[in-house]
Amino acid sequence: MSDEKIEYIQWYPGHMAKAKREIKEKMKLINVVIEVVDARLPISSKNPDINEYTWNKQHILLMNKSDLADPFVSEAWMDWFKGNTNIQHVMLYDAFDRRLKAELIKLIHSLNVKNKFQMKCLVCGIPNAGKSTVINSLIGKKKTQIGNRPGVTRGQQWLSTPDNLMLLDTPGILWPKFDDPMVGLHLAWLGSIKDTIYEKENIAADLLKYLIAYYPKYVENIYKITLENKNFVEIYDAIAKSRGLLIKGGEYDYSRTSELILNDFKNGRIGRITLERPTSKTFMG
Ligand SMILES: Nc1nc2c(ncn2[C@@H]2O[C@H](COP(=O)(O)OP(=O)(O)OP(=O)(O)O)[C@@H](O)[C@H]2O)c(=O)[nH]1
Ligand SMILES: [Mg+2]
């Protein structure tokens, strides 16, 4: 995919600027920052402004949704974070895994902070990274609303866990400008950008092109089609046909086909896919 063809996506609505202000106001109270990123996009889903919150706090980075990411690339990212950043604690995380939850609780309690008896943890990150799900799992009950779309949490909320942690759930925050247009595109594929601000069919087409180039077998398996000797439009048609997505008159329904591909990717049905890999040039601002 060449950059010129990519739709430039940007999403920084007023509620995010407000959410950022409200987090800053609370920072005096916070002992530990639990930053949640998406393991399928560990750097581009990491807010470059995060140092404003973490510089004098204990910092735990959760590479969440690791069950949806390529496990080999995730290991490479773990090494990269340990070797190239000063983040104290990095965990490959899955908010539905009880063993990891126990490990996280143990880690938080082991941290050297004031107010050890009621540690206050900020849970922050981009929209749809899984912040509220992580919190619910630590509480052991569904106390915060979750959903596989961005902007589910609209305001801050303090929640306490059975083992005396105070967790601050916060709305997902992005940043005013993505320097690289690929970042906006990738975040849209993950469901971290509101789907009314981009052209779904374009974003799905870019995703399908990426999948055909890097994961052709996954595409063949999930949609029960063959890619050989087909051009891009024929592949789109084959997916629509295989899933019976037709509109009146027997035409293929590109709108629903686009939706299908985006949802399958977002929910990890296509396979365990990581969109970025660490290289010797990877830099974290
Ligand atoms: N597979 C998988 N899905 C997860 C994981 N964590 C969260 N999810 C799903 O991701 C979606 C978003 O979760 P939320 O907890 O609402 O995300 P959030 O970061 O609070 O989102 P906002 O409040 O919109 O900023 C939900 O459908 C969750 O079920 C995980 O570790 N693995
Ligand atoms: Mg939330």
C-alpha cells in the first residue's frame, strides 16, 4: 500500500481533550499508572503524551489482547520494551486470563509506593484497548460498561477491588495529530477510531489488501475461497458470495462485506495478527 492512497484519519474530539485535563487533575493522587495498549499495535497504540503522567509514578504497561496478536512478534516486542525503554514493568496481557490477572495483582502489591494500604492506580490508554475489561477482571465483577467500539467509557470512575486497590477508569484518549497516516489506518482496523469519521469501504479495502499480501492463507481459510488467479475485486466478490452478502438484484453488498471484514479482524477471527514489528529503527517518542 502506498501512503498517497491512504485516507488520512484523525480523531481527537472535545471529550478526549477534557478527559486528558481531568486525568492531569487527578495525578497528585495516583501511585501507579497502568497503561493499556493493544498487543497487535504496541507502539502506535501508545499515547506519545504518556510521559506527562508516568514520569514520577510506578508504570506498568499492559500489552493487552495478546490472545489476538502473533505470539512470536509479541515476544519480540517484550524484548524490545525491556531493552529500549525505561518502563519498569511490561506484561503481555489478556484481560480474560485468570493466571495473568493474579500475576498483575501480585505485581501491583509488590510496588514500592506510599499508601500501600490503598494504592490508587490510573488505568489509561487509547479507546477500545480493554481498560474497562481489565478493571472488571481485577474487581471480579462487571462494574464498568464495556463494548467493542471506541468511546464506551465517557467519564472517570473510581472502583475498588476486593484486595484494596483503587482503580480509576478513564475514557480512551488519542492525540491531536498522527504523524504517520498508517497509524490512523491501523487504529481504525483495531476499532479504536469512531467508524463514522472514515469511509468504511475504503478502510476495509486497505485491510483486505494487507491481509492478502501478508496472511493469504488466513483469508482463504476464514472465507473458504481461493485467491489464486483472482484480482482484488474478484476476491472481494468471492468473499461476498461465500457469505451470501447480496443486495436486491443479485449484486454483491459491498457495504456489508466491508463491515464483515472489519469485524472479523477486530474480533481476531481471521487469525493472530500483529500489525507492527520492532526493528533496529523502532523509536518511541
Ligand atoms: N480478545 C480480547 N478481547 C478483549 C481483551 N480485553 C478487552 N477485550 C474486548 O475489547 C473490547 C473493548 O473493551 P473495553 O474494556 O470496553 O475497552 P476500553 O479501553 O475501556 O474502551 P473505551 O472505554 O471505549 O475507551 C470489548 O469487546 C472487550 O471484550 C483481551 O485481552 N482479549
Ligand atoms: Mg472503557
